[in-house]
Amino acid sequence: MWFYLLKRLLLMFPMLLGITLISFTVIHLAPGTPVELQTTMDPKVSLEAQKRLKELYGLDKPLHVQYWDWLKRVAFLDFGRSFSPDRRPVWDKIMERIPVTLSLNLLSMLIILSVAVPIGVIAAYKAHSWFDKATTLLVFFGFAMPSFWLALLLILFFGVYLDWLPISGLRSLQFPQFTFWQKVQDLLAHVTLPVLGAAFMGLAGMSRYMRGSMLEVIRQDYITTARAKGLPERTVIFKHALRNALLPVVTMLGLSVPGLIGGSVIFERIFAIPGMGQLFWLAVMARDYPLVMGELVIGALLTLIGNLLADVGYALVDPRIRTG
């Protein structure tokens, strides 16, 4: 088990290095530079001033030299300073936003697991029933629906027509004057729509994977043997079948982390949530290379950690992985 974990940890470093190299190259190939975006609309800026800005940002060096300089700083957890006018350290900007994004993603993941697993188990146990057909229709609807359209529908229905929930931000203007429980209620009201939107997008796929895995398991010989021994159906399904059916779901859970982090860009932008997604959008629009790379490194690291946790969970569930 420990050798398996060590091997997975060692593989994370070359993967992270490759991700940073590709990301650094791609963002510099995108049209427009920070200097152009900051000076094009200002006729008073001279060519000499543009040249000094390039030297200040280090953009006058060859691309491989820029990457090597950036990599040496990141080795000491120094992501540099943002190209924005405030010139704040990238690390400080990310640390302000990352708790919001992680909280939203964790809430979405809990909802996905608590709903998708029971739906998949029941749909597999009652295959071809009205429940199975209804959940299949819901899943295809979830797969086909664009995330931004779902966010707009949630805003229109719950925020505009019914006026039940706030449609933007993380807290109300009167938040400092609220009591403790009023603050909790206000925060929950503001995160309900983005969390439900993100959870619905992940729920569709996860419930299908759970159903397919459960259908395969309950047809195995040892399930037939357990039933022949007279065990209660509840014990057969939830004790013997469910544990083995969770193997592919655990893997998909780790692979769904990139989708949740990537989806947070859309939901945080639409709902005006001050998280990493919104910060990433603003950084890309401003061609803020240090901030974009800092966000990509953090996102890639969280994704690799999610995959590692999925592998660990797989090893805990399946003894063959631990002893193989």
C-alpha cells in the first residue's frame, strides 16, 4: 500500500511540470499582451513607455527564459506579482479566493454523492421501471444542458419570477449588521443556486456510472449465492453489491474534480461569486500571465490531489490494488 502511494506521489511531479510547460506556452501564444491591453487605448503612451513596461514585466526575454525564471520562483512558492495596477502578489490574491471555490466544490460534491449513489442503486435494482426511465430522461437532460444556460434558468426562475433566492454575490449589503444565524442563513441563500447548478451537472453522469456499475455487480455469481443462502435483499444489495459497485464511481469521483473546478469559472462569473473562477476569468481577459499561471498551477495541483485521493480510495475498496 505504501509503495503504491509513493509511486503515485512521484508521478505527480512530472505531470505537474508538463502541465505548467504547456499552459505557459499556450497563454503566451494567445493574441494580445498585457502591454498592448494597457496602452493601446491611451494615445499618450509612447513606444519608449511600452518598451519599459515589457522590461518591467520581463516580456522582452525569450519564452524559454521567461518560463525558466518563472519555474525557479515557483519552486520557492513565489508566483510573482500580478500585472494589474495594484501589483499585489499572486499568492495573496489566490489565497483570498480559494476558500470560496473549495467550499462551493465540496458542497457540490457532497450533494452529488448523497443523491447520485441512491439514484443509481435504485435505478439498477428496478431496471426498466418507471423510476429508471425517469432518471434516464433526467440524465440525458443534464448531459445536454449547457452549464451557463442552466445558471441563467436558475436565476430567472428562483431569483426573478419567484424571488426566493439572491442571484449574485456571496453576502448581502447588510451582512455586517446581521446576527450569527442571520449571517449563516444569508450565506446559504447566496450559495444555493451556484451549488445546485454545479451539483446537477455532475449528478447526471455520476448516477449513470453508479447504475451501470450496480447492474454489472448484481448479475455476478456471488450475489446469486448470497441470495440463495437466504440473506435479506437489503443486505445483499447494500452490503455485498454496493461496495464492489463503488469501485468505478470512486475513480469517476476523482476525475470529476477538474470538471467542478472548470465549471466554477462559469458559475462564479454568472453569479458574481468572488472565487478562483471569477479571478481566473478577469486574469485571462487582462492577460495577467502571473495570475493565470498561479491559478492554473493551483487548479492542476488540486486536480492531481483529487486523482490521488481517488486512487487511494480505490486501493482501500479493492484489496487487489493494495497487494498488486
